[in-house]
Amino acid sequence: MGKHTSAFGKIKFHVQEETLAITPKKGSLFIGIPKETCHEEKRVCLTPDAVAAMTLQGHQIIIESGAGLASNFSDKEYSESGAKISYNTKEVFQCYLVLKVSPPSLEEIEHMRPDGFLVSSLQLKTQSQEYFKALAHKKITAIAFDFIKDDHNSYPIVKSLSEIAGTASILIAAELMNAENNGSGRLLGNISGVPPCEVVVLGAGTAGLFAAKSAQALGASVKVFDNSITKLRLLQQNLNNPVYTSTIHHKALNKALMRCDVVIGAIKGKTRAPIIVSEEMVAIMKEGAVIIDISIDRGGCFETSELTTHSNPTFLKHGVFHYGVPNIPSRYAKTASISISNIITPYLLSIGDEGGFENAIKYDTIIRSGMYMYKGILTKKAVGEWFQLPFTDINLLII
């Protein structure tokens, strides 16, 4: 009996010892979430629920006071979720890991701790060589939402924000058609005895799909143009009802534009968005028609497009309303924040389980896919070629 008890005790001790051996491998992340300073950026990276999930696992989070207010998350909610509320911007940027939606300004990079980590969007088209030189000077390791690729070869954050932009584009168009906004006075819906509005969507990617889906759900007649038959086929499969699809032919597109009430531009291209609709084509559109150029952040796919802002979103040209706000998801800040938070929180928890960023970088291909700087060294070929900066393959740097 004593022998049995002794053996049992050894087994029990062995299990406890194994648990203790695993525990130190976990890394406690020290995360700072500063208030966004980029013009009209209202989103925040982590919701209070995500903060609660993080702090429950032993991670420390400092959030700058007011960082979530534009997304309707109060300091009290974050505090009750376990975050420390800070009124000192520099304190937040001194955290081991800084989480931002927009990329930090040069002044904000100056506040960051040397050898720290940054997770944010990159917004490549708005950057300069000085931005990357500032990160290099601080030896920052930086990961961009724009580059993170999951196990399904998809860009989860980019795709999620494209879903929001596509859906929102139809809601925005419906508002602009309102007579009170000096629009055509048409209702973007299916009313008995009234011909439905006609919506043209340029691009059959994620944003185009969700624009078409939303317009179709409201009862509009939808036509989608894209030069990729594969994308058009996938769009057809994802819609509940049949929709007119076509490759981009000048005659067919011209005819569709002459009749449509709304046209959504959702073609991005590899570098700059291709100009699909010339000024002459815009000039033949109906007076009071609406153009929503989702691709404006890549230059726009309408020759008449110009950058606008949330506070002054539209301008009139050839009698057609143009909407060229590049950051449409920020208009729906709470939805966008929840979406971003839901995607990045599991990655952060996984990084903690791996023992911190240094270990995660070695073994996690998803984390490496989003990395463009490693300890101040540029590692992304696309970025290096775009800004004519030297770069090194990340696999040559990680030992």
C-alpha cells in the first residue's frame, strides 16, 4: 500500500513539474494603445472585451485616455477590463509593443522605446523614406495589418475592412441620393410600381462583392464589371440572386453608366488603381448620379476622382456627385474596431503563448508575413523597391 502511495505521489509530482516547465515559456506582453492622431481616424485596435481576454492571460495593457471614445468605448470600460488608463502619451509609447490603427507619425516614433515592437497599418502610398529611416534609427520591429496573410492565403484585416467599405459604399450612396442632400431624390430600394435604381460596380473583389450584395439586398438592379472571369464567377456564386456580370468593354460600360444611378469603384490594381472611367464617360452620366470611389486610396479608378474627407466628403462635377474619402471604415468606427480587434487578439494571445515576439517570429509564419522591419532592418521587398531602400530577407536575419 505504501509502495502504491509512493508511486502515485511520484506521478503526481511529475505532472506538476511538467506544468511548471511549460509555464515560463509564456511571455507577458506589455502593450500600449495610444490615442489616434491621424486626421479623422476614429478606430481603436482593441475593444474592452479584447483587453479583458488579454489581461486574463497576464498581459499588461496601457491605453491612453480617450483612445476609444470615437468608437464609443469609454475609459471606464477599458479600466474595468483590466487596462491602465494613462494621460501621458509618452508613457503609452514606451510600452514594449505599440498597437495603432494608423501608422505612427515621425514624432510618435521618436517617443517609442528602442528595440520596441509596432503593429499598425502601413498605408504604403502615404509614406516616405523618412518614416522607415526613423524606425531603423530606433531599431523597431514593425508588422503591418496590410501584409498579414493567414493560413488560407488571405489577408484577413484587409479583407474585413474591404467588406465594411463595400457595404458602406451603398449606404453612403443611398444618403447622397436623398433630396435633402440635393440628390436625385431616388430611393435606393425596391418599391412596388417604381423601376429599381441601377447600380454599377467596378471590381468583383471583396469590396465589390459586398457592394453588390448590399445593393441587391435593397432591391437595386446591379451590374458588375471586372476583367477577371474567375472573380466574376466567384461573385456570382456568393450572391443569392443572379446578377449581370461582364468584362470591361467600353461600349457595354458606357451604356451601363448612362443609365445608372450609382457607380461604385472597387478596382485597386497592383500599384495604382487603373482609370476605368474617363471624364468623357462621367459627363454622359445622369444628373444627380453618384460615384463612390473606394479605390481612391490607390489613386482612384475615375479620371474625375479627387481625395475628400469625412467632414467634406463630396464634390459635384458634370452634375455627378463624387465621394472620394479614402478611409470609409472609419466612418463606422465601432464596427471596424470590433472587426480589427477580433482578428488581431488571437494573434496576440498566440504570441504570448510562444513566449513573446522574439520566439513567435521564429516559428509563426503569419507573424512573419506581416513584418516589414526587423530590429530596424527593412525586410519587405515590395517596400524596398517602392522607396528604393535596401532590404534583407527576414529568413536570413532570424537565427
